[in-house]
Amino acid sequence: MNIERSPEVLTSSREIASTIDRLAAVIRRDYLGKEPLLLGILKGSFMFMADLIRRLDFPLEVEFVRLSSYGRGTESSGRISVVQGLRSVVRNRDVLVVEDIIDTGLTVAYLLGYLRKKKPASLRLCALLDKPARRKTAVHIDYLGITIPDRFVVGYGLDFDEKFRNLPDLCILED
């Protein structure tokens, strides 16, 4: 990975904000009269989740889980490990999983399967980014922000070896 120069911008912070506005409008409509549990997947989704919930004008609860499949590389290992588990009760709750990026689909499929066993009233997935070219398992995304090409991206919460999360834009990290 070339980390000596600034990464190329793929999606600007302005485009990200507009995308979140669009997603929030649909989520507000779909969750009218409900008090959902928004479940963010750490660490990457924290910026997206924070910006999204600031645009939601209804009662909600926030929870986080931390799953890992990458380690220190740019390729998913395919092995999912739970670093920080679920603490909230999800049985009979409306649950909205909030994810930064759907890549292979393995991590989010693992989490959705785990959550379905807990019998939520409803279970939906919101993803800021989708990279379908890398998909290894089918995943239905209820609220999709942006489809991106098969490039390694950083910024807006996404990282490479814990670097670049603080970039305001979504950027391509070159090989």
C-alpha cells in the first residue's frame, strides 16, 4: 500500500452527507412510530452511524458490536471473530444494523444470522457502501448508500491498519 502520498478521493464528504440525508429520509418513513435498536459494527461504522442518527428524529437506542475478519491486511480472512459482543436484548425489537461497507458479505451475514436467532420483530441492514464485485455470500441491503468499484477504500471511518479513519472523504488507497 502506498501511504506516502495523499489517497485519491472517490466520494467527497459533501456526497457522503447527501447520501446520508437520502438514507435517513427513508429510514424515518419506515420506522415511523417505532423505537428501533440501531446496531453499529465497529470500528468502521462509527462515523456513518453518528451522522445517520443525528438525522433521525424519533426515539431509538444505539448499540455496537465489534467483529473482525481483516486483521492487518487488505483482504478478508473469511474467519469472523467477535471482539465485542451484543449487550442489548433484541427479542421482539426492531433492529437496524448499520455498517460502513459490505465487501465479501461474510461479516454482516454472520451477524445477521446471529441476530435472527434472537427473534427480533424486524431486522434490516443499512450500509453506506457496497462493493458487490467482492461478494462471497448473498446479502440483502435494505438501505444502500453508494455502490463502489473493487478498490481498497479508506476515510470516513474506514481504515488501513488503523490509519486514515479521520479523512473526511472516501478515498482510494493505491497498491
